[in-house]
Amino acid sequence: MDMQIYVCVKHVPDTAVNIKVTGKDSFDESVDFVINPYDEYAIEQAVQIREKEGGEVIIVTVGKEAALKTVRSALAVGGDRGIFVKTDAHFLDSTLVSQAIKKVIEDDGTPDMIFTGKQSVDAEGMQVHYRLAAGFDMPIASDVAAFSMSDGKVTVEREVGGGTREVIEMSLPCVVAATKGLNEPRYANIPSIMKAKKKKVAQFDIADMGLDSGSDGAELNELRPFPDKGKAKMIEGTPAEMAEELVKLLKDEAKAL
């Protein structure tokens, strides 16, 4: 039986843009949005497995209507079809997101592997992949920077800090959360972009899925712009004069002393 590989991706603001907060829990969404960068490594790994082992790569996204663009972008770099869960909410708790993803995957098929990025670059909650693994009762490895598969077993290397890597072996099915360096994500060309427009994308509304949002999830209380770092101040004079001026600045302006 062909493998079913699900890849969870997120529609996020490009990290190069300037985010302008427009309300207590909203920002100017006219900026450029892209596939979450860590998710690009997840897509590429899934596509490489399909090219070698056969099977199907299914892209799963939860987001506003505009997130359909990210689904199409993921299909253009190798996904076979997509599943899009639409929401109008500015912020969704990771519990609700994982519930939605779990439901559409269960209704769609039987996952042999679920790939995600290690985190999203906007909320940086780092929770959805763990909640999915718990929901499906699957083993999980996060921060995965190397991957191999043989005889129904997956061997990964995960970054644990300080340049150290941990080697983990997991049986299928499993969840893999990718990080930078796992592979070299491919770029979409014009023919693949045109083909992606014709690929099937099943669409659902999260409000119609009967999910339990509960009362113990995370809430977005307020968005605040990150404070300006300020400009560097040059100190001139003799070493003694510069030292005296530095102490004064640390005490009077930086309030560090």
C-alpha cells in the first residue's frame, strides 16, 4: 500500500517585512505572507520520500482565506493535494489547531508519517507537532536536521544545543518536526506553479467541525510592536574619559547601574 505522508504548513508574514500593529489583537495583513520557513524543509523531506518510496504527499493548512495561497505554494514544490481548514480568527490556540488537523487527517486517510516545521516564525508556540503526536499516539522527534528511513524505521538526528546532536530511531507511523539544514528546499518553476492551480484542495470551515475549543487554552491578550533598539552612541576621548562617560551613560540612560 502506498505511503500517505501529511505535511502541516503555516501561512506566516515574511520575516523581512515591517509588521504594523493595528489593534489590540490584529496587525496590518497587507504585508507579504509566505510558507513558514521551517515548514519548507518538512515539505522537501516528504517529497524526497515519495520520489524514492512512492506514495502521496498531502499538504494540510489551518488559516484565514488568504492561507490558500500557501497551500498552492506547497503544492507547487511537490505536494500532491491539499487540505485547507478555514478560520476567521486572528489567533488560534495550538490545542484547537491540532484538533482540527487531527480530524481532517483521520477523515482523509491513514498517516504513515506527519511532517511539520519545528516552530512557526510568528507565534513560535512550538506545540502543534507535540499535540499531534500525542493525539495520534505516535513517537515524535523535533529539531530534526538529518533523516533516513529503512525497513519501516526512521532514524533522525536532532539538534539539542551547543552543537550537539541526538540520534533517535522511531518506528512508523511517526511525527517529524524539521529544522534548517535538513535538506535544500526546491523552488517552484512556472510549469509547477501552473500545475499546482489544478491540484485538488479539500476545504473545510473550522466552525463546522464540532471541535471543543475549551476554556483552558491560550488566549491572545494583546499585540505590541517590538521596541526600537535605538542607535549606537560613540564615546570619544582618552581611555579615562571614555570609561567615565560609559559609567555615566550606563547609570543615567541605560539604568543598568
